[in-house]
Amino acid sequence: MCLDPERRQIFTLGRYLDSALRIPDNLKSDFYMYDIENNKWTQVTEDTASLGGPKLIFDHQMVMDVEKRIIYVFGGRVLTPSRWEGLGLDELRTNNYTPSEAIFSGLYAYHVSTNTWTKLRDDCSGNSTGPQDIKSRIGHSMLFHSVSFFYIHIMCAKDCQPSVLVFSLYLATQISEIVVSIS
């Protein structure tokens, strides 16, 4: 969720979907805008992925460049279909079924004025191949800061270790990552 304080609008992306309902037809990522002045919700789109935006995700973060009317969405886990629909708990335990490896979302920009999405970065899934890669994550925070260039600051614990923080800085086309031990 993010706020446009000038236009007094709140944007929210994604929704809760019970695991029993996770079939491909239900995995659409809806996107809403709430007009604070008029107390009115408007569905911006039923499925952001069909417009080049992120798939249905959770634990992601959103920030907004109010001046340029661009919303940045980063990270989060992609909701996938339930592979075990119709299987009982005993059958799951007996056959050692485990969830598939988590799929994470990348970095996207939503252009409010044109209703268009741009994928800025894929998730490198920990297989960093260069300075332009950015590892998607959950449990992170984001801050947008604009001076003469724009910066998106991303802060989180490294690999779920609360004593190690990772600060990622996204500057237009360059990504820097700093790892800090606070133990």
C-alpha cells in the first residue's frame, strides 16, 4: 500500500487468497485506488500481470514518486496454485510432500497517468551475476527519496538473520548493496 498525499489517494496491490482457492484462474493480482476525499474505491485493474506488472504477490513493498506519479513495487512472494488440492493431511505427511521453492517478484514501476507497468528488474534469486541484479525479498522496508536523481532504499535482515542488515540502493540504473553486521 502507498499514499499519494497531494491527490489524497491510497493504492493497494494484491489480495488474500485462501490456499483452497489457489487455482490458476483465481491468481489474478487486482489493483485498487482509494480516493480519500470522496470515500470511494476504484479498481484500477483486475490483473496487473496481464498489463506487464507483478503477478499476485504478498509481503511486497510499494513506494511512490509523487511528482512523476510513478509507483514502485518491489519483492514479495508470488502466490502459486496449490499443488495438493484434494489431498488429505495424512497423505501429505505419508508422502513427504513439501511446498515448492518460493518464487519472488522483481522491481516494477507503475505509471499512474498512463496506467502502464514497466518491469525494471527481475529477481536474481540469489544468483547474482552483476551489479545490475537485485535480490528480491520479503520482510523488508522501502523508502523513496528524490533530489536530483531518485533513490529507492531497501532495508532488511540478511537471510532472516536479525543481526545482519542489508541496505540496497536503487539509483535509476545502478544498484548498490551494503551488508552491515550489528552484533
